[in-house]
Amino acid sequence: MPEINFTLDEQTGELEMKIAGVPGAQCADVAKLVTEILGEPERAENTQEFYVRANVKPQVQNRKG
């Protein structure tokens, strides 16, 4: 299940966002939406989950024409 977790440092006001459960480039799409609301981050870092590729099994079908 996808999650977006926010952590706010009460002393510095720094906001940290972590997106979990969204593999691959879809994570960047979610981050972009949040950035549009909250503004540009000071730094961004991809987790290992970002580099996960979807398991796609090719299917070949014979067509009679």
C-alpha cells in the first residue's frame, strides 16, 4: 500500500517527506505532485525502491491473417 510520510523538525522547521510503496518512476510522479503543493525541496534522494523495475512477462500471440 503506498504511503507518504512527513516528518517536521520542530526546532528547525525542516520538513522531510518519504514515499514508500510506489516503485520505479511512478514515485517521481507522486513526488512532483507534492512538490507542486509544498514547493521545491532543498535536497532530494531516491531510495532503492525507486530503482525497482516492474516484472513484465512478454506474451507472444500468433495471428492468423
